[in-house]
Amino acid sequence: MSGQTAAQAMVAATARLRAAGVPDPARDARLLLAHAARIEASRVTLIAPEDLAPDIAERYEQLIALRAVRVPVSHLLGEREFYGRRFKVSGEVLDPRPETEILIEAALSAPFERVLDLGTGSGCILVTLLAERPEATGLGVDLSEVACLQASANAVLHRVADRADVRTSDWFAQVAGRFDLIVSNPPYIALEEMPGLAPEVIEHEPRMALTDGGDGLGAYRRIAAGAPDHLRSGGRLMVEIGPTQALAVSQLFEAAGLSGVRVIPDLDGRDRVVTAVLVE
């Protein structure tokens, strides 16, 4: 990519990514050029006519080579935007997804003072909720110690660390007390569905954050069983689901004695969040 203008390098990179089967190759080529040049993506147009400096060209070459073998853009950038904030991510945690913002909107639709995030991963849900509700405090738990470190770092980054407790726990095992709100985006992909995932997901995201190794409902069984003992009266439980799981998860919540079970669709009309309330 040396001896090229930024625009020429982007065109060549786009063609290379398209040939590798990368979805939306032009967008990725642009984002990665901005990262290589250490500028905001919105400024790429300004440098387009300029020759790429050799060090930028070399960095860009490395980034495009990695993206061509389907390393996710977020891992190459080291961050991912979620609900208007940038979160540090790595291959040790699940990438924040735009669909999960449906869970955030549902959680913010009513007041809460104390929130529990089960399987916190990058901490994007817990940190966002605390950042949006300055009076709230929260606990995030994850079986992965590396994920807990990532979540803690994101809590510091977004200045909520003094209100966020992050600890290693197998679901409710290390959780005491009751909460106004329990949220989770658990592993919900059935083992038989794993081979159908994109290379970016199956090769670069932690397996334990994707699947329970069974029918995809294992986490919901654990959550449904433990939630009534950890919710205050009137407290809400909200989980993200796969688009075919609404009925099964709703039945688990009802069987656990929870009330007002409701399914919320995402922007594409697919079932995305199941909510319930503890009425005592």
C-alpha cells in the first residue's frame, strides 16, 4: 500500500476485504484507515488526496490483513461503540451488540436504585445503566476473571467505578441481597447452531459467552431459579434472548413465580428481550 494516496489505499483495501467475504468492506476499510492514521473516521475524507506516510501505510496493511482473515474490527480498534459510549473490548469478552440497546431502553423505562448484571462481560450493560442513572449502584458478575477485569476497566473509563462492584461468580453463587433490577445477556446459542455463526464470532469471541453447550436455555434456567430470591418486591428481571426463545424463556419465568411476563421486539421485529416482575 506504499506510494498510494489514502483514497487509493482505501479502494484497494475495500476490494481485498470484499474478495475475502467481509460484510460491508468499504466501511471497514474506512474505519481501519482512520485507526492507522490515528484520526477520527469522519476526517478520512480530508486526507483522501494525500500520500500515505510509510508508517501509516504499514499499519494499515497489517490491519487489513487481519480483517481479511475475519478478525473483528472492534478487536483491531480495541473498542466498540454502545449506547453512545466507547467500550474497551478484546477477544476475552463478547462484543457489545446494537440489539442489546433494546435491553438498555427497557431497563431505563422505570426507576431503579440497585442493579445486578449477570454475566457482565465487557460491562457494557452495567456501566451504561449506571452512567445513565447517576443515583444508582450496581453489581456485575461473570465466571471469567478476565471479563471482570475488562468490565472494571470500562467502569473506570466511564467514571462509574465508585458505584460499580464487579466480581467473579457463577451466576448467583457470590451474590447476596436483593435488587430493583436484574439484567442479563447470557449465552443463548444452542450447541447445534454454533457452526452457522460468522467467522468473526465463532473464531474470535469467547465460547462460554456464546453457548451453554446444550440447548441454549441453560442460563435462563439458572437465572429463573435464582431471581426470585434476589429481587425486591416489584423488582424487574430482564434478559436478552435469541429470536426463537421467547416462549420457552417466558414459561421458565412464569414457572419460577414471576409475573407480568412480556416480550419486547428489536428494531427488526424479532423477539429480543423478555421481562418479568416479582410480585410478593
